[in-house]
Amino acid sequence: MGPNNYLIVSKKLDLVENESKKIDNANFASTDLSNSKTIIEIGGDLADEVLKKGCPLNINEMKEGDCSNSIYNSMSVTLDFISDNPKKIRLFSLRSYGESFYHSITDACLEYGYIAI
């Protein structure tokens, strides 16, 4: 994300409220983005190839723990590289792009054998 900026993802609904009590508000800030993003998680050996179809970022140099802002077929996205083995990448897009983003990713997956579950 950037120096001294963190992206925290959790299934805990009260995370922001609980963690806000523990930090010094004069030096730290937290913003809840829960309802603003669509999240799609892709994985497998060809996940990088799917991203390369719509993202100009040099995917080959990204590794586990990296996070970057970019675009995917003209939609603003955040890419969170969760794991290298097995390959797993979490993609964030604005909720208003959710349906278009989903169709764009699934369309890119078709030639690699994607089947909707």
C-alpha cells in the first residue's frame, strides 16, 4: 500500500472497533472499508496468467506478502499476494465495479479451464 500504511483483512466484524481502542489516535488512524469493496480470490498455477490479461503490473516480480494498487481492464484494483505455494491472490475492487470485475476475471479464466462453482 505504501510506507507506514497497512491493509488489514479480517472476518471479525468488530475488528475496527476493538483495535481502535488500542491505538493512540494522535498518531494512528483506521478506516473501515468493509462495505466499499468487492473481493475476489484466485488461486492456482495460472493465477498470474489471468492477471496478466488485464493488469499492466509486472506480476512476475510480485511475491507472497506483496500488495499493490493497479488496474484490471480499466478498473481500479488492489492486489494482495497471499501465498506463493499454493499460489493465492486476493483482488479488491470498488463495489460499484463488482459485477463487471467478476465477469472480467472469469472471462480471463475461461481458457485455463475455469468452471463456475
